[in-house]
Amino acid sequence: VDFWRWAYSDLIGNAERGALAEYIVACALGIASAERVSWDKYDLITEDGIAVEVKTSGYIQTWEQKQLSKPIFGIQPTYGWNSITNEYDTEQKRQSDIYVFCLHKHEDQATVNPLLIEQWDFYLMPTAKLNEHFKAQKTVALSALIKAGAEICPYGKLAERIHTLVRGE
């Protein structure tokens, strides 16, 4: 607990917020009992094989801010790394079937608490649609995602909508 408090308790920080968002989505998908692999080619995989990439952004940062941050998400194509074989793919691409863009939408520093689900919004976009709209682009603003058709999804519907968007189920 002391180590966690010292190293990882700042859940507003970009790295920790990212891991928290992955956990939140894993819980929604019912796969939070699986161990997280930090550098695998995608963040999560459902029990039926849907590869999920989780990206986060937020208005509030750890550091002193003169104004709220603009939500930007990383979407850069990569050479996927396989943690089992310890090898990189030879093709640079977006590795997952779908992206879940997790926006920590809370805007009040005094009451910020990323552990509260109601402080988050979740946007879904199948990777094929992301590729169609953003080609090899490395980052994307929330407004551009929405304009391109990213679907806002309540937390309780994430698993259902991910399956529908990827498998048509």
C-alpha cells in the first residue's frame, strides 16, 4: 500500500489515468480478473476475442492549470508487440478491433475524483472507421471524433455496444 500511495495514487496523472480507464473498461467487459499486460499490441481482449484499445484524456491535469485542457487522444498506428513471443509485427497499423475513448469530463479541481464513473464519458469507434477518417494520424481531438461519428456510450452498455459495433451482434 505504501508503494502504491507513493508511486501511483495520482489518478489524475496521464499514465495513471490511462491504467485506471483500462481497468474501468475491463470491469465493464467482465474481464478485470485478467492480468494487465503493459506493452501488448492492444489494451484488452474480450473473452470472445475482440481486441480493445483504451485511450484517455481529461480537462483537469495534475499540474497547476490556467485553463482546462482540450481533450486529445493518441491514435498512432504502431508495430504491435506480442508479449508471449516477444516479437514485433512487421506491419505498422492500429492493432485493435475497436477504440474506447475515455474522457474524464469533470471540470472542477476541488471535487475531481476519477474513481467516480459519473465523472467519465465513453466514446466508441471501430478501428476500421477510425482508419477511414484519420488514416495515419497520430492524435485526434474529441470534437473531431464526434464529428466522425464516435458513439457516446453509457458505462453500463459498453460491453453490449462493443460487441454490436464489432460483431454486429
